[in-house]
Amino acid sequence: MKSIKIDVVYALPAAAQAVTLSVPLGTTVREAVAAAGLPAGGRFGIFGRIVAPEARVADGDRVEIYRPLKLDPKEARRRRARKQP
């Protein structure tokens, strides 16, 4: 069976964890994240585009694991605007 090479990345506030894997052709995003041994919380993307966990990865893909936001960006902007004089 043909294998492909991918990167799986999990961003943390101070740094990022990255794992390079060789996986079988037809591997899903969920399977790739499990194989990398990284946390599977939140949503997933490939090169910055949100994808379903069942999406298939392709050779050279960068699978990204997105952590849930602590605060909605719109609400954060409102709070900053209220603090300004």
C-alpha cells in the first residue's frame, strides 16, 4: 500500500507541537491526529481551511488542530473598545 508524508500541528499559546508522519493513502484527518498522539480537541484544518474529521489527507498536507477559543473574537474586540478613553 502506498504511503504519504504529512505534518500534524497543534498550536499552544507559547509554542507549537509538530509531528511528521508517513501514513497510508486514504488516511482521514481523525486517524492522522490519533497517529500523531496529539490532543484531538476542537476543530481541524488543512493549510488553514476547516475540514471535517473524516476528510482524507493528501501527500504533503499540514493537518492543523485548532483549540477552542476562550472568548469570541467579536466579544474581545467589544471589551477592548469599551476600555478605550
